[in-house]
Amino acid sequence: GFRCGIVGLPNVGKSTLFNALTETQAAQAANYPFCTIEPNVGQVAVPDDRLDKLAAIAASAKIIPTQLAFVDIAGLVRGASKGEGLGNQFLGNIREVDAIVHVLRCFENDDIQHVDNKVDPIADAETVETELMLADLESLEKRVPNLVKKAQQGDKEAKAAAGVLGRALDLLRDGKPARLVAPEGEDETRAFEQAQLLTAKPVLYVCNVNEDEAAAGNALSEKVFDKAAAEGAVAVVVSAAIEAEIATMAAEERGEFLAELGLEETGLARVIRAGYDLLHLITFFTVGPKEARAWTVEVGSRAPQAAGEIHSDFERGFIRAETIAYADYVALNGEAGARDAGKLRQEGKDYVVQDGDVLHFKFNV
Ligand code: GDP
């Protein structure tokens, strides 16, 4: 599955956020087929109103949301890129995630010490980014010259890698992240992906604000939004403290509490959805009387790949996918209505799954 790594300097609210994410999960644990394997990894349900609508139409006995994994990556300190032990482990953990959720302290509170004794989310973001850029820089300084040598000897793969990673190295020397590189062609794209550069991963900034600023944000979170916009990154405002409180509440209490704070939904829901978008993921559904369930695939996935999310046998023996668009399913009040109206399509192995598709797979065992 896909993983988002939560990073940030000490005392910015990472653990509070992670615990809120996983406690919400624990409160609904009965619904989930997977359990937490590692203590710092939480499987979190992706909120999706569409799933409830589909379940209501089909009178499904069970509702199973799709999930996204969040990893609490503690231990970033200045100098991590040079460091052994903890610093290395930290960078190794980041290498394994698909996207970075970067928590920035945007709350003032004299009782909670900041590592640099001042609350400055932009400076904090730069501290973390600098460590990641230095780590990438160091690894590319070693690799690119070797690739150039191999390319000169006629190695075609090395040539593509030397090209794209050479451009990444130039950017990093210029103090810019590798994600600004645009790989050209399949070979470069593959080489770039395989390099697993830390600064190539997409970033979501989470501005952690005080309780009374959760709805509107504050001057500090605004600065982070400007920074995100300039980088083509995404930012959300969250009060980790509030989220921690909400996580322990019963579902009935939540709505009222959120309304009092002027919020339409929890910050966590926004973080989860932003993470989902950041990773270019879409949802398809399987719906029946037993259960209505949401599944995750990458944008551009074909029907057999989607089938493979459910079971590898479904992918191997794929024949076709009976497909109903979400809007048709709802407008025509379910599968029978959609079929009668000619809105149930028979799609083959080249069909590119669309967000919201309700799929029923036909396969050979
Ligand atoms: P970490 O080191 O980044 O994991 O930070 P923690 O989650 O342990 O938070 C550090 C301290 O800040 C704790 O005392 C939290 O209770 C507090 N804290 C976290 N989020 C908020 C917030 O939104 N508002 C306020 N006032 N305090 C917070």
C-alpha cells in the first residue's frame, strides 16, 4: 500500500497528530480487516461520503473504507544528513515512504519549547529541507560520475540515468529540490524513480495552529500557504490538539463540537484526503448486499490492476469488469436501474479505471 511519512522538527506536534490519526482508527477498529503491524505505522480510513451513499442504495450490511498508511518518522535533527545512527535511520525511513507530510509548528505557546527558541515555520521547513537536500546531494555526488563513465562506454540505461540525475544534481547544488526535475521519456522516468531521492517526494505541509485558529489559520500558516503555492506543494491547517480531542469522542458528539469551532470536517479528514491526492490515488467501489467497499488505485490504472487489489486471482483470471459510473449508480438507484438504463458497461483489460467507478469483476479461476 501507499505510505505517507510524518516528519518535522521536535515539539511541532507530530506525535499528537499521529496519535489522533491512529486513535480515530482504533475507535472504528471493528470495521477494518487489517491491523497495525508496526507501532509507528497507522492504517487510516480515507473519508468518502460516496461510500455511505452507495451502501444505503444497496442496503449493504457492512461498509469498508479504503485506507492510507501514515508513518511517524521521529528523530530529525539538524545535521541528520551527516549523521550516523539516528540521522541515517531517519533518512532511511523517509526513503521508504511515497509522500512526505511535513508538520510545521504555527502555534505560539511559551510552555512548549521550540528547538530553536522561536516559532518560525518557514525557517523550520528550510531546516528539514536542507537536511534532505544535503542527503540527496551527497548520494548523487557519488553516483553521477559513475553513471557518466558508464554512459561514455555506451550503456544506454546509464545514459538516461546520468542525464536525469545530472540535472537533479545541478538543481541540488543550486539549493533546489529534485522534484523540480522533469524526466524525459521512459528510461529517464524509471531511472529517476529508482533513485528514490528524498527531495523528489511530494510534500504536504501541515500547519499546526492553536485551538482557536483551527478554522481560519493565522499569520504563520498564511506564510506556509504562500510557500506551498510557490513550490506547487499543498498545505492544510490543523490543530493537532483539537484533533487529539476529537479522536476520543463518540461520532454523535463530533459534529456538534466541529460546528462550535466553525469547522465542517476534521483536520484529519483534510490531511488524509490531501495525502490521497498528493499520491495521485483514486477510489473505485465494490457494492453488494454483504458489503460496500472502497479500494485504492493509482490514476491511470487499468481494470485488471484494480481487480488485483482485491485478489491476485482476479487479476490473473480477469475477463471483464462490469462498470457503472458513481453518478449513474446513484441517479438510477443501483445496479438494476443502471443496467435497465444501459449504464452498466462491459469493460475489458485496457479500460482505465475512473474515480468513483462501481466495478464488478468477472474472472476465470
Ligand atoms: P513532536 O515532538 O513533534 O512529536 O510533538 P508532540 O506531538 O509531542 O507535541 C509537542 C508538544 O506540543 C506537546 O506538549 C503537545 O501537547 C503540544 N501541542 C501539539 N499540538 C498542539 C496544538 O495544536 N496546540 C497547542 N497549544 N499545543 C500543541
